[in-house]
Amino acid sequence: MAPQDKNTPPPLPEPLRVAVADSHTHLDMQESTVEEALTKAASVGVTTVVQVGCDLAGSQWAAETAAAHDSVHATVALHPNEAPRIVLGDPDGWSRQGAREPGGDGALDAALTEIDKLAALPQVRGVGETGLDYFRTGPEGMAAQEASFRAHIEIAKRHGKALVIHDREAHDDVLRILREEGAPDRVVFHCYSGDTEMAKICAAAGYFMSFAGNVTFKNAQPLRDALAVAPPELVLVETDAPFLTPAPYRGRANAPYLIPVTLRAMAEVTAMTEDALATAIAANTARAFGY
């Protein structure tokens, strides 16, 4: 039998018996309409999604989409890789906006002002994804990234919203800046990528750790080890769709309806039953995002 074409959507998994939320998704980057994505997800027990903003346009879209759908909550932010593009420009047009001229610190301040306004909206439950990304941004972009991260922490605290963190190859600096600024009451490490040592630090601080489809990857044993020590009351599940599709569908487009695949893999790692883990995750996500 030939392997499924990577353009073929993975099949619907067996529905969960306990409904859960996808704590981090990008519906605006997925092929289907919002309505289709939500219907498909609900059919397998994924009844709530957190739609995450990565730039100004995406954050506005997230807020509008959450206002239009009861099952959608929004977060708003400038992604860590967006901040340097605003300040330094984006000659290659790598991001969705295409090529951009350098705007300097003033342009970053103006964009943060707009994020601040959106963060005040009731359907916006979090500020993120923000943080640090040393994988895609070189040393020249780090100052803009750090300034943006600190500003987002302040916005989250002032509005009493969750802080959703993107941390790629920057664990120590992310934790240090959270200590220096004073973390908001609710912090979510999206697509948790730390080791067991960091999981213990996050647990001691009361930070939520959200696990994505990469926890199912063959080479992800350190991630599974971290999940095994993470307290069940601080664990979330996410797709980060259309990215990080869980095995055995890696390489195909992810979507919220695939949450059960990841959750079942997580249940094996944590030695919890599927229902017990789903019950914990449902309560944790509501607590993290205040809905």
C-alpha cells in the first residue's frame, strides 16, 4: 500500500470521551474555513480552541474570530521573530507581510500600542505568543526581541491576561527575563521544549507547560522525560496547527481535530488514563486562560 500523500488530511481519530481544548492553534494559517475546523474538532471532543496572534493583522483577526465564535478564545502579540522584522526590516519578505522596510524602535512601539488595545478586549484571554527565538533571529535582532518580550509581559500583567511564551533555544534568557520583570499570574510555555530540569523550574514557579505533536516524535525522548515530571495540574495540550503534526502523520498539515492523537501519546508517558489526563487538561486550560 502506497504511503498517504502528504496533501491528504490525516483521518479523524477516535473521539475523546472527555472534551478538551487546543491551547494553541493558528486557524488563519490552515486550509479549511474556521467553521469547518471547529466542527471537525468538536466531532472528536476538541470543543474549545485558543487562536494565537503572531503579528498585528493576525492578532486583530484572532480577536474578531473569538468575538464571532463562542468556542474560540484569542491571544494577541508580536511573535519574537516579528519584532526584529518591524525594527530592522524584512528584505527577504519571509513573513506573511512580504518585504518590509526598517521601521526602527518607533514602529515597534506603535505596534505594541495596538497589541495593548487588543489585549483589553474580553474575548482576548492571553498575550502571546511572545518570548525569545534564537533559532531564527541572529544577534542583531535580539535587542528588539527582548524589548518586545518585556513589553508584552507588562501588557499581560496590566490587563490580567495569561502570558503565552514562545521559547526556542532560549530557555535561560526566557526564565531570567520572567524573573527580572516579575511574571504574570498565569504563564504558558507553548510547545514546551525544555528538559526535565526546566520542567521542575516551571513547576516550582507554577508555569503551565503545553505539549504539542512533537512529543510523539522518535527523537523527542527528552520532551517525554520532561512531561513525565510535569505536575498534571500544569499540563496543557496543543496542535500549533498547521505545524508539528503528531506521528504517524508528521509532514502533513496539522489541525485541532488531531489533538486526541497527541493526548493519547501523552497519557502513555504520564501513566494516566486518557480520561483522567483529558479531565486535568480541560480544567488546566480553562484556568490558564480564565474562561
